[in-house]
Amino acid sequence: MTCLRRAAGLAAALTGTLAALLAPAAAAQAAPAGCRTSATVPLDAEQARLQDARLAAFTERSGLGELLGGFPSALCAARNARQAEKVVDTWGRTLWQTGLDRAQGRRPGGELPARDDRPLYWTRLAMTVRLARWQPRFEADHAALRARFEDASRGLDDGFESAPDVRRIFVSGFDPFGLDAEPRRANPSGSAVLQLHGQRITLADGSTAEVRAVVLPVRYGDFDEGIVERAFAPHLRPGRQSADLITSISQGYPGKFTLEEWAGRARSADPATDNVAALSGGTSQHPVDAPGLAPGPQFVRTTLPTDAMRAVQQPFPVLLNTFVTEIPAGATAPVFRPDGPTPGSRAVSGGGGGYLSNEVAYRSNRLRLLLAPGLPGGHLHTPVLTGLPADPNRLTAPEFEQNEAAIGDEVRAILSATRL
């Protein structure tokens, strides 16, 4: 693919060959003479979870250790800010491609299942720690470099490559979350989109569609900085990257898929925190808008072909969720509505609640209304992924792997049920 060729070219320019980029960790750990790092750089709450020794196993036991091991030396080889940008772009893209190759069975190695999204998540996070600790001898903006690395390693610059007669479907998934309660958790939406990215599927009308995907962070701050808009906008504007259908995907309710009829504008999930232990500032009694969120309606309705998608009912039922919570016009208290919002109300939560899964649906579909109002778009919630072993030192189990595979396969079937 074009992006991978660019990544390989940059890697060759910076490290000599792509093989050097993927050098074994043991050989790559030694930084060039004069390279400075600091082990005392403060970490955020998400990075600090890596102090749990079990979590390093997601990298070590998935064949991704060579990427983590080689990254510090690549950083230390940069001699100026521009080279540093090229390093993080290259290694972010390489991590993304390696995660895709693993999820789609093209990169055997390690003991963890191929479809598992956790190795990509924990390896990315560990690489951001290496980046934070790097102390170059030139002025570098660590926050900006991390943002570039995050975008590249999440697929934000990896677009469609299909011919004009191939339809295009753009989807997003999420990182694992709720990790303070259970750090071994995966996110089936992230797993599903990694399996689908770059794949061609046959739709219900017999046409072929290419699927492209991104995996988004569970962090309010990244949403405030516009990561959703950066991810979706290129596929909502006219041009060769424009999509024929968009949908965000996240983990939702036990035992069922839900297509969300309504996305609400508000944040209202406190006291639930994000992956860096941040609060949104909004509750069900006092919902808030995200900082800097562009103007838009209180609720946005799905335009996905929900009837066709609900034809898929195995192994999990697929339901249409019409529930919202609102503050009616002229009132001050929230009211639950089973059949959608009433005119003039203030959004409290959409069908997906008042957390980031609802917000990605709102942001992407608010943008859709602005740039491509006739485009099918909406949000799909997967079942909760269950089956982790009771032994806290075991990372996977047959039931967990079977459930993850079943959810991913059904996401593919739901998308394939559409007619475009």
C-alpha cells in the first residue's frame, strides 16, 4: 500500500534499511553515544499502568517487542526537529501496519491470538513512554511528536486505495478502557476494525466495498483536540478518499448488538473517567458540551440502513436502540424517552449514553450533516467481550478468543448486509 511504501522509504532514510527498523530488541536497546533519556519524566495515568508487569507481556508475547526495542535508537538518531517528526511518523505507521498484519493473520508469532487488539494498544503506549523519556540535544515539542505518533499508529493517514467502481466504508473502533478495574480488558470494536481495515467485502446488492478504519483513544482530551474530525473529515469531503458509508463502533451492552438511533450532543457520564483518569465535567443532572465543539443540533439521527443491518441476528441479536435522555424544553430535570427526543429539548445522553462512544457518534455525524448530509452514517455498539480467565496472571482463554472472533465476524456480516 502507498502509506507502507512511504513508511519504508522514510525508515530506509533514517536507519539504512527496513530490516534495521525492525531489528531485534536486544540489539536495538543500546542508544547511540551521547543520547540522553530521563527515567524521571512524569507519566500520565494511562502510561503508568505499564508498571503492572503483566502488561509488558502483551508486547513480548505478540511478536511486537522488536518495535518497542528499536524505537529509542531511532529517536536518538534524529539530529533535528524535522528528522524527529519523520521518525515518529515512520514508526507510528509501521506499528499500525504491523498491528494490521497481526490482526489479519499475515504476521505469525507470539502466543496471543491474532485478532487480539491489546498488543497494539499496550505497545503503542509503551512507545509513547520511550518518546516521553527521550531528551534530544535540540528543541523538540514532545506533545506534538506524540500527537503525530498517535495519529500514524491509529491509521489516521492510511486511506482508501480502491478503484472507482469499489464502494468505500469507513469505520472507527476504540482502545480498551475500564483498565483500573481489569487491566487485561480488550475492546471488541478495536479488534473488529483491525480485522476489517483494507479488506474487501461483498455487500447485499452484490457490489464490492473496501473497508478502512481507525482506532480511537478513550481520552476526552484527544476528542477536545479534534481527533474524530481529523479522522472522518477526509472521508466526508468529495474526492478519492470520500466514503459511501461511515459508522463508529464501540463496545456496548451484554449479549447484543445495538444500532443507535440517536447520538446526543452532551457529555454526562461523570463519575466515569477516561483512560487518563479525566472527568468530562458533565452529569445526567448537569450535562455539558465538549470544549470547542462546533455548533450543531442537540441530537443527530442515524441514516444507516438499520433494517438491512438488523437482518443479521446470529450469534448475537442486532437491535435498534431508540432511547435517549433529555431535559425537555422549559424544564430543568432529565427525562428518559424510549422513542427519541422531543422538540426543543437539551440532550443529556444518546442511545449510547453520555460517554465517548456517544460522542464519537455525535461528532462524526454532525460533520456528516455538514459535509455529506445524504451519506449513510451512525453508530454500532457491539456486545461486551467476556471470557477472560479467572486467574489474573493469564491473559487469554479459549472462551475469550471465541467471543472476540464471533463479535468481529458479526461486525463484518452487519456491514456486508448493506446496499449502497
